[in-house]
Amino acid sequence: THPYELPKGWEWARFGHVARIASNLVRPEHYASMPHVAPNNIEKDSGRLLECTSVAEDNVKSGNHHFFPGQILYSKIRPNLNKVTIAPFEGLCSADMYPIDSLICTDYLARYMLSSTFLSMSAREDTRVAMPKINQEQLNVILVAVPPLSEQKRIVARIDELMAHCDVLEAKLNQSHADADRLAAAIV
């Protein structure tokens, strides 16, 4: 069964039909100077990549996935934390993550993976109570709402436009708080 009815021209597809999990475990000592991304380097729900350090600085000892610019990095551990980003550079990511090659518009798929629809399906696949984790087989059967390519690009552009507007509003709100703090200090 499908989560909801899609608009005309859209289709439901299994994740494994629109993306390829690009497992590529390597020994970290051969990549010491490369950036290292772990789940804690991705902001929850936003897809924003936070500051990273190198493989050597993170003292990585076990196998990590070698990823490339443009791949989606998805935290398979505790999928309910909703940590997904698009890699802007080459590096290594924790074995608790999957590098993913999108077979549709990468920006659309990454944003869909951050959606409540995808999150509810991935969280439902959690089988481990102590440390929930989604395996490749479980990820590959999750449903993805796939619009025509032109619509994927239009959706991404609209999301980017709205996010830029949110950033402006957030900056104005922060400035208002700073102004209120200065005013309160001046009054005292």
C-alpha cells in the first residue's frame, strides 16, 4: 500500500530503484588528511553539514566509506534523527552512514529523504531497540514519491527559495533579540 495518492505524472518507486547505496569501505590510514564525516557532523532535520575535521584528527581506526562530491550521505544509525546531506567534497564517512548515488535529481532525493514521509517509513524499519539501525535491504524497499524530472527541479528551486527566506527571517529575529538585549542593558 502507498502512503498517499500522488499527483498525475508522479510514481511511487522503491528506494533501490532510484538510488544505489555506494558502500566503499576503506582503511582510514590511507586517507588521513581527508575530511571525515560522522553522523554528528550533520544537523538533524536540515541536511546542513556542520564543521568537519580530518580522518587523522578524528583518530579514525576502523573501516570507513570513501565518498565523493555529490553523493548523498545518510546516517543509517538511529534513522529517526533524520541526518542526510549532500557531500560537497571527497572524504571518508563513518561506517554508520551510507554514501548514496542518486539515479534521480540528487537534490530532490536528499530533500525527500529529510521528509516526514521518508522518516516515518525508515523509522518503521528500525528493528533494534537499543541502537536502531536501518540496513541496506530495509532502505532499498522504502517508497519514494517520484515526480517528473522538471517537477523535481521545480520543487528543489522552491525549497531553496523558501529556505533563503527563512534564513533572512532568522537573521532579522537574531538582530531583534540583540537590539532588545542592548536596549534592556541601556535601560538598566
